[in-house]
Amino acid sequence: MIFRQISPDTRLERNYFGLWEPVAGALIAAPKIDLVLTPLVAFDKSRNRIGMGGGYFDRCFAFLRHRRNWLHPKLIGLAFDCQRVEKIQTNPWDISLYRIVTESRVT
């Protein structure tokens, strides 16, 4: 994944997945980002997540696994309560979330 700075006049185009992305803009390194809002498929009370299965998220933010204190970015999952599961079996490369926000609570 790459991150770009955007402004109100930034031109966006649809990517392969149909998502709007900036065509140009200064690249931003992942550790320099303050906050990342990410959708997810499922989550548990330990803030583990299941994504879309490509591994992009975990590879992009792998540097967070080696930090003692949670600095940047704060990874916030956006979900519905119905996506909560009892327990997610994690892998060594999985990156957990800082918080998860649903329609009724913040975990």
C-alpha cells in the first residue's frame, strides 16, 4: 500500500477494485500517518481482525509489531456489532488494531 497527500482539488480515479484513489500527490510513509481508518470482516475483544485476505494491511504496518509503545499510526477498525466474533485465531504476522468503532461502542 502507498499513501498520498490529498487536497480538495486532488484528482481521483477508480482503481482496479473500484475504489477512488488520488492520481498524484506527495507520498507519505506509513509511520508518518497519524490515523488509519480501516474496514474489516470480523473482530474480537482483543482487537484482532480479519481483513479481506490479501495481507496488504499486515505487511504495510508490520513495523508496529516491534514497537513497545503504540506511536503512529493509530489503526482504527470500522465495523458493525454483528461482525464481532468470540475469538480470532491469529498468525505471527497479524497486526492488531488500536481501537474498533461500531455503531454502539468503541473497543
